[in-house]
Amino acid sequence: MTETPENIRGPVFRPAAEGYDDERTGFQRLATHRPDLIVGATGVDDVRAAVRHAAALGARVAVQAAGHGVNEPMDGGVLISTRRMTDVRADPAARTAWVEAGAPWAKVIEATAPHGLAPMSGSSPGVGAVPYTLGGGLGLMARKYGFAADHVRRLTMVTADGRVVEVTPDGEPDLFWALRGGAGGLGVVTGMEIGLLPVTQLYGGGLFFDVAEVPGVLEAWRHWTETVPEEMTSAVAMLPFPDLPMVPEALRGKYAAQVQIAFLGTEEEGRRLVEPLRDVGPRLRDTLREIRYTESAAVFDEPDQPHAFQSQNRLLRDLDPGLLATLPKTGGPSAPIMCVVQMRHLGGALARPPRVPSAVGHRAAAYSLNALSMVGPGQEEIARRLHHDVLAPFEDQALGRGINFGFGRLTEQEARTAFDPGDYDRLAELKARHDPNGMFHANYPISLDKRDQ
């Protein structure tokens, strides 16, 4: 691919050129695109020009913002990097915000907080707001307000023939359904308008327990989730902490359960609700406090340095307490590689259908279960087998998988399990209609075959 796209204002990169590797490399370092050409888009016009250029050459197109969720890397073709498209425009009167394709949640939070408003952002503010929302978006206020996709008002998208279309419930109802939860692959979404919420603070943080000393913490958390109101969104992650100076002293060398709390209410009420968890046993660390929404990263306190990782997940109709004891045995310190096992409490508003239907699947799930490992060279198969072993006891309770929380290649059959019956086929039909030549590289396989399955 030697031709240079015309009318591109942003930078263009080719293999071996300065900046090429930095531009194509995202937060997820296990799967990295290797395109023939990268367009550093600065706006809709650059995206349109890049798509038209690729169409003229018969080349494929992939899109990357922060690159947290790259599962299926693309070799060759054109990569459209949206990291320069970070404009956020808040409308406090309408309680909405317009968010460009490359804006991370941190920038959306920064733009909306001065107006006493907050977006449906997730545990990591560095994640791109648009790709997160295209996959559904399970955030800190999920049990009270649902999925991030439920709060989308409209989107703009560049189609395979280079047109810019506005996607709304009335103007493009099929695309509006598909883009909210279908995780893209039908075009290049260049921006979205989202509804905002009158939230300025929450009671949140983490309770850390030594799993060896408090082995009943998982069952205590599961039982506790059956008693809490929808204003309480929580998760628990089990992970081994290395014995290194940069780790808080209380956690060094421990296999800990980190209960993650985000409560939309007063500190007094939050303390009352969390008291049964504090009574489970001695805590290694307790960071729960009233925080401003601008500090929401403190709830999950996730690493913000890029790394290579791989994961699998399941959405569960229930969480059998008899199976919880298998998790630290399979994914704990004796595992062949480091493994983070996390469960999230779902239900509440997540279980209710949105006013306008979307492609988000398995709303009936009560919990999610995820196994994630940072991997080095040659460890991908080890991680795959480990994650299978962690999840296997829970398969009878599984409704399917979440499209946003799986990091690794999926087969078509595996991709189908991320959606409700019939929805994958509907997405495939829309793919065949809007991208008949398969130009747009999706993060999971979308069959263009019109097969009855």
C-alpha cells in the first residue's frame, strides 16, 4: 500500500517510520495491530477520507482509541487511530454531553463535573468512552442506572461507502440498536451524545482481606449482595500481591480479596450498609470513604500502566455458594501464572430493558465472573487453560459471556454466546447490509454467511 490518502489533516504513518509503533500500540500489549498504513484522525473528515482511501484499494479498516480491548489484531490494511479526537462538549441544561471517538472517560468526567453531572463511566477512567459504550458499558453506577449504552441519545458513524450518517432511534433504528452493545464492526463511530446524571460524589473504595485468614469472604460478599439496594454497585477481586516495595506494606506477599464498593448515597448510609462486610474478619486495608466522582478511579484502583493481558468471563444467572471455594484453589497462589479472579454484582437497573432496545445481551445475569492474567511470551496457552479451569465449575449457571470483558480471540460460536438468542444473527445481517465486503475489522467474528443455525 504505497498510495497516500488525500485530504488528511492528521499524521500518516507507515511501517518502519518514526511514530508507527507508538501509534499502533495501545494499552493492551498482547494483541497489536500491524497495518500497512495508520491515519491519525483529527476529526470526521479524516475518518471519511481514510475509509474512502481504504475502499478504493480494497483494504480492511480497523479503529483504535486507547486500545484497552484489542482481541483480534489486524495485519495489513488501514488503522484509523482516534486518539486525537478527544473533544467533549457538555450541555448542562439538557444534561447531555457530546463525546468524540477518542476521548477517555477521564476527560468526560472532567468536562461534566463542574456542572454537577457525571457520565456512566467505568472502573478505569483511561478507557475510551465510545468503544466502552459500544460494548455495553458496565460501570460504577450500573445497578442504579443500567448500562452506559442505555444512556446514548445519538451517534455519528462513517459507513463503508464513506458517508457520514447520524444514528438515532428514529433515523437509523437498526444501527441504533446494533451500536449500543454490539461492539462496533459496522462502520467507524466518530462520536456520541450521552445522557448525564446528577451525581457529584459517592461512598467508595476497597476492603482488603487476607484470603488465608478470612476464607469465608467470598460467601459473605455473595450473601451481602442479596440484601443491598440498587444504589450499591460492588465487586470482589482476588489477586496475589507481590512482595515488592511499591506495594502497600499491609498487602505485600498476600493473596487478598479486594471488595470494591461504589454507593450512591451518604457516607453515613454507606457505612451502615457495609458494616456486615467489615464484620467478616480483620482487614488488611480499608480505603472506603466519601469521594468526589472525579476520584472514582480509587474504587477499583486498577493498574494504569499498559501491559499484555488475557481473560475469559461468564455471565451467571446465580452464584452457587458451594462453588466459591474452587476459585482460590484454581486461580490462587498455586496457579501456574498470576490470575486475577473477579466477580461483579449485577441486577437492578441492569436487568431492566431500556426504553429503546439494544444489542446488550444477558440482562438477566445476576453476577459476572472473570479470570484475567498478565502474560509473557509463550504463556497464552497456559492462561487459556487456567481461565478455562477457573470458569468450568460455573458453566451450568452461565447465560453466556460479556463482550467487553473478554481479552483474547473468540470463535464465531463463542461470540454468539455474548448475545441473546437471535441477536447475533441480526448483527450478522446488519453487517452484510452495511459492510458487504467485510471492510471493517471487528473485535470478534461476525459471520457474513446467511446460514440458519
